[in-house]
Amino acid sequence: MIPEELRLTPAAKDGLFDLLSRAVLGCLLLFALFPIYWMVLTSFRTRTEITAADPQLLPFALEEIPAIVRDPALLLEILHYENYITMWGRFPVLDYFINSLIIATTTTAFALVVGCLGGYAFSKYGFPGKGAVGGALLATQMIPGILILLPMYLLFLWVQTTLEIPMIDTYHGIIFVYTTFTVPVAIWMLRGFFDTIPDSVEEAARVDGCSRLQALVRVILPMAAPGIAATGMFVFLVAFNEVLFASILASGDVTPFAIGIQSFETQTTAYWGEMMAASTVATAPILLLFVIFQKPIVEGLTEGSVKQ
């Protein structure tokens, strides 16, 4: 038995639990953010510093901090910012980044259009084979991508030779591949968000004279905007970061950033500083986009988990 004087009060238990939870979340946050910190830090280092046997966790020594505080201009002498200048001339980084934006943005648009219609149908309609179709959509996500790569490549070759429609190394070809992969996930995510919208809302819109399509566009979709934002961000990141299919089906003028950045590693050497600088430049707009749409994304991720 624990003595009465050693027992924690309910307030002390809540405070201890809050402290432990914050400590665990802090450790997880540190684990998640450290690779990003190391990427940015490496982008400001010379090749000698990057390949050193004992890399430092800070870009400067601790004894240099007082001098830097007095004169912040000393950072320009310590940080090797030339990596951000030379990376543009070594490889067409900007072209790779624009290709990724085109592919990811178009894929997101197509996936959201189909996902909204499909998710709405699964949520509000009852039709024969609904369970089987839903299970088939989920089953497509259980197949490893490497098993589909060769059949997809042969399909593209058949389309090119038979129908004379270029598919390999084209925007529409890789966008078609990414859309087919992301639509099932988009449908199931949006179905959960549509389930949170009461049927009475749509019925009220129908009573006011809206058709089913008008009720969807004017009432249901605006209410599901947080879920659409969360789904769109997920699809965008998947399309932006995909490597396997892009390495085979998207080269030449449509090479995305995830593949083009590998150009910094050649058979003779690896330009780690320029590679990390290019990665930092490409990551910054994505992080900015997430910060701007953080509120609707977080709302969408939480609202879709509860059915009203």
C-alpha cells in the first residue's frame, strides 16, 4: 500500500501525464525534424566539411557564438552559401522542379475531381456491388508498385505502337499513372468526410430547389472543404515525391525533381552540397504551402474521423 502522503493528487497526475506526453512528442518531433535540419546544414558546408570523419552538429564552434552575436556578418564567412549559386549552373534544377509542380498539380486536380464524385457516391448512394467496388479500390493499394511497373510499361508501349499516342516520357503519361494510384485513396478519404455531413443538409438544399448536382457543388463541397484540402495535400505530396515509376516512365524533358536531383551524384563524384541546397530550395515552397493551408488540413484530418 502506498502511504497517503505519497499519493499523487488528481491535479498532480494530470500534470505528470501532460509533462510525459510533451516529452514524448518532443522526442518524436526531434526525430522527424533532424533530417531536415541536417539537409539545410549540409547545404551550407564545403565538400571537406561534409566528408569529415567527425561532422559537427552546429555550423560553427561554440566559442564563436559571442563573436557572431556581436557581428552577424561573420555567418557569411562561416556558411558556404556558394552551393546555392553553383547548383543552378550544374544541372537544370529549376526545370526539374517545374516538371514536378506540373505533374503533381495536374494529378491533384484530376484525383480531387474523381475523388469528390466517387466519395460522394459511396457516402450518399446505395447501389448494387457497393461493398465489392469499395473493397476492390482498397485492394489496389495493397499491390506493390514494383509489380505494376512492367505491365504499365508494356501497356504504354502498346498504346504508342498501336494507337500512335506517345505515353512514355510525356506529361500526360506519368500524370495518368499517378492519377490511377491516388484516385482510390482520394475516394476513401473523401468518403469519410462526406459521411460527416448530415443528409438533412442536402435534403434542405433539394427542398429549396437545388438539383442533386447543385446541392453537391453549392452545399456539400464547401462544407467538405477541409477534407478536400487534406486529401489534395496528400495526393500532391505523393505525386511530387514518387520515384519508382518516374525513373522509368518520366525522363528527358519531363524529368521530375525526385529523379533529376540524382544527377548531382555521378560515377566519379557526388556534389552533396549542391544536392542538399537543391533539396532545401525544393522543400521550402512545399513547407510554405503546408503552413498556409495548415488550418483546413488539420481540420480535415480530424473531421473525417467522426461520423455524425
